[in-house]
Amino acid sequence: MPSTNLSLTLQQADTVLSRWLKCDVVCDQIEALKGGMINTVLRLTFEQSPFTAVIKLNRDPDGSGLQSEYMRLDYLKTHTRLPVPTPYHYAPADQAMPYSYLLLETIPGTNMAQVDLAPKDRSAIERELAEALIDLHRHTRTTYGRIHEPGVVSWAEIFVPELQAMRDNVEEKLTDAVLGDIDAALTHAAEILTNQGPPTLIHEDLWAGNIMVDRGEEGWHLAGLVDPSGAKFADVECELAYLQVFDTVGSTFFDVYTASHPLRSGYEFRRLFYWLNTYMIHVWLFGDRSYIDRTAEVARTIRSYTTGSN
């Protein structure tokens, strides 16, 4: 569950920096960063190279989520050209540091959710993002699954159980009518998702808060992508649907992307299952009325499509 309000003292910051750099380090400043929805995210400033680092904190003592993020970032830095931050150091909680933490390279600029971009700048960023993902999505293998696991040959075998698990997580937050629509959608999910693309390496959490942008002399540009919380080999439609679920990208992105990676027939329907999963995750984590309404709407739409086709 979210741990976005944790605090860090200067003494604790000194401790984590000194452990990482293996010498005495004094932290001069701790600055809260916006955009984190699960972990507390802070920027640390200190008087030796590299002079700044980002730290993510989580109250989970063993820090399995942050440790997994370290492994994903290290894999992406080693095997791809995706502009993600270098992972510096990870550690579970201990006596000197009450939270598990992950130290990361600082990406310049700010996240896209924090700036009001002119159409020209948004178009430039969408173009750069499309080019970055075209390169990322060239990385494929023969099985679906997490990057450090053997995987399976059926995408539905991975994604449908995720849908079912999330449906169970939100059961007490939704009405019987909405749950009935979700259950009806789930009965068709495996069959519909047998139309699968090749196992493709994806970031999986690309929304405005995880897209870093920076302003140069010629305007805003893409600076980096953070928090690849679900980096895995998946059907690439999972990535594309997530980019659309919150209107993160528009026509410029898809014009550039589909010029080399055309959409498969039926994508507009299949993406509804990814949207359903995303909305249920947000109901589970945050319980906002808007996500409850969106969950109801997309589940009802899927049911109407499947009813009409049978």
C-alpha cells in the first residue's frame, strides 16, 4: 500500500550516502519530489560526485518491491538504451534506517504531470517517447513473464490471473452489479487474449508522473523514464493501452510509433481489458470515486461487446 508520506532526517541521509559511497558523506539538503504514488521520493544534495541522488523509501522492512525495482533498472541499463536512471544502491530497513530504500541517479527536469506544455512541446516529447519505445520494443524473447524468470508461452496465462486477483482485491469496494460485469468480462478474457503479439520488453508504468521532461534552448524534450515497476516481456498492447488510459499520449505518438509498429486488428477492444485492470488497481490502492466509476464503465462496455458478439 502507499508509503508516500515518510520522512528522512539529515543524519539518516548521511548514513545511506556514506554506505553507498563508502566514505563519510554529509547531506546538505533533502527535497521532496512530486509524482510518487506508492513510495516516498526525495532528492538528496551533497558536496561530492555525483552531488545529487534520488532516494525512494518504503515502510516494508524487507523492501522486496524496491529490490525488484533495482534489478529491473539494472537490467534495462545493461540490455537496452531506454533512458532510465542508474540504480546506485538498495538496502532493507535496519536499526540505523527504519525504511527500506533505493538510491538512484537524478534525472534532470521534472515529471510531465507537473508542467503545462504547449502543443509544440508536447508533440516533440511524444515523438521522442515513441522513438524510445520503438527501440525498447525491439527486444523480444520466446516467453512472457518477468525479466529474470523463464516465463510461459501464453500471455493470457499471465494476465488473466492478474485480472482475477485484482477483481478479488476490490470485491468489497464495488457493487454486485459492477462485480457481475467484471465476472462476465473475465469469462471471455482468456479467449480474447489468445490473439497475442510476440513477448516484448515493456516498461509497463508509463504515465505523466513517470515521464521526465526538461527545458532546453529549443523547448521541452524527453529527459528520462522512471519507475519501470512492471518491466517484463509482455504483449506490447499492454504498454500501449496504459499510455492511453490516462491520455498520456495522443496522435503524434501513435503516428510515429505505428509507422514501424502497426497496431494489430482488434486492439481497440483488447485494450479495454488492460484499462479494466488499471482502474481496479487504482480502486484497490486509492478507492477514488472516479476510479470506481471508470471501472464500472469499462466493465459494462466489455460485457456489452461480448454479449453483442455471442
